[in-house]
Amino acid sequence: MNSHTNLTQFIIEQQRTKPQSTGDLSALINDIASACKKISHLVNRSGIIGIGGASESENVQGEVQKELDIITNDVMVEHLNWTGHLAAMASEEIEDIIQIPEQQPKGKYLISFDPLDGSSNIDINLSVGTIFSILKCPEGVTEPTVEAFKQPGTEQVCAGFCVYGPTTMMIITTGNGVDGFTLDQDVGEFILTHPQMTIPEDTAEFAINMSNQRFWEPPVQRYIDECINGVDGVREKDFNMRWVASMVAEVYRVLTRGGVFLYPLDNKPSTNGGKLRLMYEASPMSFIVEQAGGISSTGRDRIMELTPEGVHQRVPVILGSKNEVERIISYHQK
């Protein structure tokens, strides 16, 4: 495939390699891409049209919502609830699962999504994004409940994210590696620009919210101390620290130049076992990272093997370059 391959062509060519494919997943990915194009436009114009500030509501996690959190959630729902490819949806912004309207046809897939990850960055013009995870609806289930979504990440058929930064990029995997597409604003198409992305096994870069350091467990304290001590410590090399407070931006950086991203377990009551949500943040990002040759773990368990206990369950996340994540896991085991 050349640099002018667009997303539609790419997924159709992928579909042709699977004779049993019906084309439903390909169409669903195109629907998601269409929603992300609109969200990209809204994010770029948010300051001009006055939708970048905080709303007067909170989401199910008790977090104050930005106006764009609500608007982008509506964009995702409105683009996907009529297409006939989905049986139900789940969103970070909605407490219960979202049913497909009775007058619309239902499909065989389930989707969970974070419509605007890192929305606190809107005010300061930093990168934000959309994350999504696609599962098959269990056989025989015609009226999906929360139980239908309680599948481990290994059951995902597709995962991806869009990052809205200097350029808008969509990163996707269907289990055959990871590919990146850049939105050409002139023609309104996602163009394949980063085929078969891979994460370097070694790195000298980490991303973590240092303001939480006093709450971390000893294994994470040990690892970060080693990084900070640099050439004068046991690692005998200097590390760079990055923190954007947007998971899509952090993972995109890991995909393009390596690194390790940590939002570990801590003893803050507000995080209740972890910060990031398993279904629509940790699980899809773990699928992507593993497909690119990296590792994703809670420190104790492979995230892809965790079965959600609920739609909004939180988990610790440590992901990125293979050798660094393995080191952190070994510290937890000790």
C-alpha cells in the first residue's frame, strides 16, 4: 500500500483477505471515522464558537464535564445509533449502556468509547482525543445489557483512537498490527501515513503524573526513583519525563518513539483501585500497544485478560516499551 491509501480503501483491502467477512466491521469503522472527523472540526473551532468551557453537569464518575464532553458524546451516538451495525453502546459520559432506538436496525457489534479523552486540555490548547473498543455481541442476545459488555480485552475485534493535535490522526488495529492514518483536511479523508507501527523495546522516556508520587506503591516508587537518578543511579542512563494528561497523546508518543506510560495503583480514595477505565480506555489501548509489540499491565495482571465487573470499572495502567514494562512488573512480583 502506498502513502495515498485512504482508510476506506485500507479496510476494504483488509476485508478481502478474510473470505468469511460480511463487511459490517468495515462499515462500522467508517462510521466511527466519520464521527471523529466531525469531532476534530468541533475541537478546532471550540474557541471560536464558544464550546470549550465547563458545563454545569458531572459525568457518572463525578467529574465536571466540559461542554465538549457532552457534545462529542452526542456526536458519537448520533453517528452510530442508526447504522445497523451495533447492538448497543457504552460511553464514559453515560451511566448505563446506550440502547439502539427501537425504530433502527440492530447489528452484531458492541462499542464502548471515551468521546473526548483529556478534555481538561481544551482550555490550554493541548491534544485531546477519542478512544473506542469494538466487541461482538454474544450469540443469541437481542436486547444487550451490561452483561454483554463484560468480556475480556482479548475478545476485542477492533480498537482505536483519534488524537486531535496539530494534525488529526486515527490509529486502529483489528488484530493484524497497528496502522496510523492522518486526516487530510482538504479532501476530508484519513490517509495511511504510518503503516505497521511498532514500539521500540528499549526506551529512556517515561510519562507519569508526579504530583501523585506520595500515593504510589513501592514498586512504582522504586522504578521512578531509578529513572530520576539517571546516570548516577543503578540504571546508568538519563531518562526524560513527559506528561500531557491525555492518554491518547501519551500512547501516540509511545507508538511513535517508544516510552512507558504509567497511571499506577495508588492509595488515593478518589481513584478507587485505579484511575483509567478498563472498558473504553485501558482495554483498547492495551490491544493497540500489544499489537505494536509493547506490553500493557496493571503491574500484576495483563490488562487484556481482565473481565470488566462493570461499565465504568477503573484499573491501574502501565504500558509501553517491552523491556521497561517487564522491569516494572518484576518489581511488583518482588
